[in-house]
Amino acid sequence: MARNPGDRPPGISRRNALRLLAAGAVGVMWRPGRAAPRPQSMLQRPIPASGELLPAIGLGTSRTFDVGASPAERGPLREVLRRFIAYGGTLVDTSPMYGSAETVVGDLSAGLGVRRELFLATKVWTSGREAGIRQMQQSMRRLRSERLDLIQVHNLVDTDTQLATLRAWKEAGRVRYLGVTHYHRGAYDELERVLRRQPLDFVQLNYSLAERDAAQRLLPLAAERRIAVIVNRPFARGSLFRRVRGRPLPQWCADFDCHSWAQLFLKYVLSHPAVTCAIPATDKPRHLVDNMDAGYGRLPDRSQRRRMEQLIDAL
């Protein structure tokens, strides 16, 4: 069961981080020059509804955690989750839409003994009150938790019905926060209407150097309405990496502690003041470490953000 808001730490303790590192020390290689992770120093952002702090880099599970039960399939994901926590991450985002991802997250977090370290976010993706309740109950069983941190109405499916249930569940203490999601600019008009008329704790949407439309209306509106923002598709489903393939990272990126293209893409997202957390998905431990490093050090300022936009637009 999750902690109450008042007793959740702002980040994983150094003791638990070292325990997790020791548990998987064999075969682990850290970045050159880094002796050990410093999870307590990752950038954190407050959830406006409560003031609770969230580490700015979370973990998505779409496509990557939809695997079977064999050690060969789950072993790399166990290492991804272990390193994620050791680097100070807490928010893991999943959905019943993502195949076996909820079950895999539940099993791996139980096996590592880290449920209380995680901020578990899932979604409801169905129509009708009773169907929504059954699906959310199933998610709790799969995630092995009687109380979830966040449940979001996935892609605005039957939004009013599901939010009514979620408000009742929040009042009863079964969920701590509620929200809505979408992943495509074609839904922005509807998403804006929901943000304006519904009291929400979170909104999840796509935003990246390749997909910047959310910054026009939705991100300012979320800030105005005091709604936390989770960013999905920070790499635009991999298209940003394809655009820069074979190109060296510009030297000026070191001015904001950026050492890879993944970090450049993530630091751009995090440098928007309305963004609470980005959730890149990966099934590769080395990519996880690279992503998490984006949550450390300086972020680009306004002029540097513009330079990043010009760089990508020119490709």
C-alpha cells in the first residue's frame, strides 16, 4: 500500500539506493567520472494540488513492459526498474492498454521490495461506470496495490463517468490523485475543454522538440489551473533520434550539463515551467541511466531553448 501524502519522502533514501545498487552490482557500469548515483539531487517538481514533490524523470511502460514471464524477457526490465529507483525516480506510468505491463510492473516491484518507493500511475480505458470500476480493480490486482497514487482517464474515453468514480475513490482513499491523458494534438480542443471544466490533479499529454503544440494553449492552461503535467512521447516515438542519427551533439549543450541527444530532448521538455515530469519508456538499462541523467544539473534557459528548436527545425 502506498504511503500517505504526509509521509512520502521527496526521493528515495541513500540507504535504499545503495541497497538496490548492491543487489545488482555485478555487470553494472556507471558513466565515466561518476562514482555513484546521487538520487537525492535529482530535479523535483511540486504537484500543485498538494505540494508533494515528484522527481522530474519518470518511467513509461508503453510497448517496453509488455513481455512474458520468462527471466530472459523480464531480466532487463528488472534492471531498468532497479536503476530507475537507484537514480531517484519514483513515477512509473502504465495502463491496461499496454498488454501485460501492469502485471510486469507489479511483479517486478514486489520482487525488488520497492512498492513503497514508487509513485504508481495507471489509467482507466473503457466506457461505463461498472466497466470502469472492474478495470480499475483489475489494475490494482495486477499492480499488487490496494491503493494507487494516480489513475488517469486514458485518451478521454467516457471522461465524465470515469472521473465521477475516481472522485468517489479519492474521497474514500483508494486513489490519491486523478487526471486525464491524451497523446495527439488532434485531441487538444477536447482536452482543453476538459481542463477548463473539470477539477483535475494531473494531465498527461505529448510534448517534445518535434511536437511543440501543447506549449501554445495547454501547458499555460495547466499552469493557470494548477494541474500537474506528465509529458509522454518526449522523443516523439523515436522520431527525434532518427533526425539526429550520425550527427555529433553540439558543444554548446555542455552549458546546461547535457551529454547526449536523449538528455537534450528531455532537458528541453523539463525546461518548460509547467512540466512536472517526463516519462520516457525504455527496456534497456543503459538507456535508462542516460535518461535519468537528464534530471541532474542545469536546464536550458529561454535563449538556449530557442537554439535547440532551431537546431531540430533545420534537420
